[in-house]
Amino acid sequence: MNKILASKGWWLFLLIVLLGINYLASVVHTRIDLTQEKRYTLSPATKKMVKGLHDKVSITVLLTGDMPAGFKKLSNSAKEMLQEFKELGGSNIQFKFEKAGEGLSDADKQKFQAHLDTLGLKPTNIQVKAKAGEAQEERLVYPGALVKYKDREVAIDLLQGQDMRGGVQSLNNAEALLEYKLIRSIQKVTADTVPAVGYLLGNGELFNENVKDLIDGTLREEYRFGFLPIDSVPVIPNVFDALVIVKPTVPFTNNQKLKIDQYIMNGGKVIWLIDRLYAEMDSLMRSHSDFVAYDRNLNLDDQLFKYGVRINGDLVQDLQCDKIPLVVGSYGNQPQMQLVAWPYFPTLSSYSGHPIAKNLDNVLSIFPNSIDTIKNNIKKTVLLASSESSRIVTTPAIVTLNSIKTEDDLKTFNQSFIPIAVLLEGRFSSLYTNRLSTGELDTLAGLYKQPFRAATEKESKMIVISDADIVANVVTQNEGPLPMGYNQFTHNQYANKDFFLNCVQYLTDSSNILETRGKDFALRLLDTKKTEEDRTQWQLMNIALPVGVVLLFGFVFQAIRKRKYQVK
């Protein structure tokens, strides 16, 4: 080594070493995650799935080209993550980045864009500068990717569930969800079987165009799906991994409640979407006056209480809410309409940090009730709650168009984080323990082959939501059924669908992939004012200082070498 350094060609040796290091760096990709939130560390569930692939998965990312910095950052993060996937999955992970329709003729480009549209991938308008000094121009980009496996293909919308009016924060949330969206799409496209979800009927549940997006656009697309008329079966079959109960309006009988109870005791999962009070927008529009929201008397209070919650007979109002068109005056003989914030339509958020609702946009609710949790051995997690500026309208709950009349009314919105959706986890106990006759017990065990269970054998889960309209969609005369969580007046798309899908996945998926949604990506923004004031200092530190250090090192090295090998 000393002879090499003493020779005239020492710089050539150093150059070869540097080239070798660069080549190894291009072949072997590794990094140490020093971030506090471990944003660059893949979850165990992700590693297990990628390593377990049996055939090639091809991923085409369409987010590339000239884009604002936030979109470029998202694209670079996707590239780095896919590189890690490839190192784990080897040749079974193939990926590339390309513009949507690049290199295709105009006709073929239109066909490709129509194909993306059928997969649910919509373009986004962005503003970019074509050249320095020129004005900004609008361009369409597809912020997503296509995942293919054999003859199957799914699309990923990297911005789905994000309100892009949130700017940098929304893009940061999208980056935090990258791992989940990529691995969830790989799971969907490679799965040979999917869980079965049942839709309960028999008690006046929603069964019309208002649940078209829920049934056809959500459950049937993602899961094996079937309707279950509760009175048509002696016991609820265990072929259903989860059961959805959406807005019943007819009281449940004890026999029906026993069927649901024993389905739960045998490991079944349930999502309860219950409107305890009758409060419908149609009633307000037809009468054009106040009305009293009344109790539906569904006969579910004792059962839900046993499991750990109580849906109250009240209405939650919130200053963080959606808007509806109201008549605010008249001009001549024509009424003047204006979009007005309406507290009966709260937009709900998650404050618990649970993966089901983390990094999601707000969820739209309509006439929700409050939920109380009951102290027992069941773990409760509030998934959705009102904001810090909310209140409860107790029974008799009067619904009125003009619910805020004075400044004093605003001061009454002083309650915070009222629960609307609650996750229950643990070993549930049956409502019917020591309440059935010997004959009923014998019938369950002998005739129906389902012996009575007093409690779940293992830990189980269920979700209780005190507003069924979270999964309902509006139906308009011109456009028909709209997506759930969409306001036809403001054209805002809320995250209702993503929230519901996350609920179903959490109850039915044992791979723990949903846990990857729990990542925190801290947004560490620079202080614009301070950076402008200290601009020269930072330029010198980042440009002049490194050059100076290199020159100093070279000078010292040459001085030492000259002194050591100088001929005396």
C-alpha cells in the first residue's frame, strides 16, 4: 500500500477504488434508517408478502416527468421503495416509470386513458414551467401505478383519500401511505381467494340506489359478496368472514338478535351502521320547516351495551361540517340560493392514530348520534370523532335549517372529540348466557349443529358506527347514484369509501398489512423567513465549505507526502 501511495500513479489507483465503490453501490442497495419515525423501514408483513411471491409482479408507475417538487418527491419515494421490494422479491418484482400513453398514437393514447379510467385511475391537473422564465402551464398527470400479475391488473391511486387542497400535507400523507398502497395492491392482484362479506337484510336495511356504490362499487369489487336475509336461515353460516348491518329501520326480534350474537361468539366480525334516530334530509326538504328526530326503537341497546358501547338518542352538531344549498333571500320573485355550512353534517376526523383512519381525509357524516363506551373487558378505540367545536342536541332533538342564530349559539359548540365510530376488540360475552331454555339449547346443538357459546373462544373484533349514511350515496336525477361521501353541490369527495374499506380489511385480513398505514411521516418544513435572512450563510456553508475542506485535505496530504519522501 505504501509503495502504491509513493508511486506517481497513486491517483489512478484511487480512481479505480472510487469507481469500484460506485459500481458496488449501484448493484447492492442498502441504507440505514436513522429517522425517528422509521419511515424507510418496511414492516414485517410487507417483507413476508414480497419474499413469498411465486411469480412475477410488474409495476408501472405513471408519476414521472416534469412535475412540482412535491410530486417529484412522491415519485422518488416510490422508486426507492420499489427498489427495496425488488431486493426482497428478486426477479418476481419488476418495475418501471413512464408517462401515461407515452410513445403511443393519439388514438391509442385515448384508448389507454379510457382503460385507466375503467380501472378507477383519474388524471390530476398540475402547474409546471416548461422553461425557466416562462409562464406556468397546466398538465395532466396520473398520480398512480398499474400492478399486473399473470392476467390480472389493478390500479393504485396514490392520492386517493387525500384532499389536494391540503397541499404539501396531503402529499406527505400520500407518501406515508405508499408502502400500504403498494403492498395492498400486490396482495389483491396475487390473492387466489378473498374474504366473504355478507349484507344483512330483514329489518328494513338500506336496499336501494342509495347503497349502489357500497354494494356494486365497493364490496363486490373487493370481496366475495352475498345478501343474507336473516329470517331465511336458522343460524348465520360461518362462510361469511364479516357481516355488514346498514341502517335497519325495523326493530330486531330476540330470535334475530340471538343469531347475530352467536355468529359473533363463533368468531364472526360485524360492522354495525346504526341510525338510532329517524332524521332524514328528505323530511326537512319536504316540510321546509323544523321537525323532531324520533327514536326508531330498534331493540339493540342491550346487545350493544353487552359488547361495550351505547348509541345515544341524540344528534351531534359540529362547526367543522359540510355545506348545503339554502335560500338566503330573494331577488324579485327568484329565491337566492347559497351554500351554507350546516352543523348537522359533521366532517369527522381520527385522533387515535389507528391504522384504519390514519392519514385519511375527513369522513362526511349526516345526522350522526354520539356513542358512549361501557367499562368492561373489551378494548375500545375511537376511529372517528367530531372536532373540538361540537355539541350534542339531546332528545327531543329538533332539526332546523337555521340551527345557529346568534353569537351565543356559537359559544355552545364547546364539546370535543365526540365518538361516532368505535372499534371493539377482545373476548365478547353473549347477551343470552343463562337466558335460553333447555329446548332452545338442544335445538342449537342438535338440529342446527351450532352449540350455544357463552363467549368467543379467541379475541375478536367489531366496529360500531352511529351513522349509516357514512356508507350511503346520493342519487341525483341527472347523474344517478354518486360515489359515497360525495357532495353534489360543493363537489367535495370525502374519504368515506377508504374508511369503510379499511374497516372491512381490518376485520377480515390476518396478514396485518393494514398496520403499514400506521406510519408517521413528520413534515419538517423550513422556516421561509429565516432561510431568506440567512441565505448567504447557508450558501457558503453548503458550497464554499465542502470545497474548502477538500482543498485543505489535498494541501495537507501533499505536504505530508512531500516531507516524507523528499530526498535529503
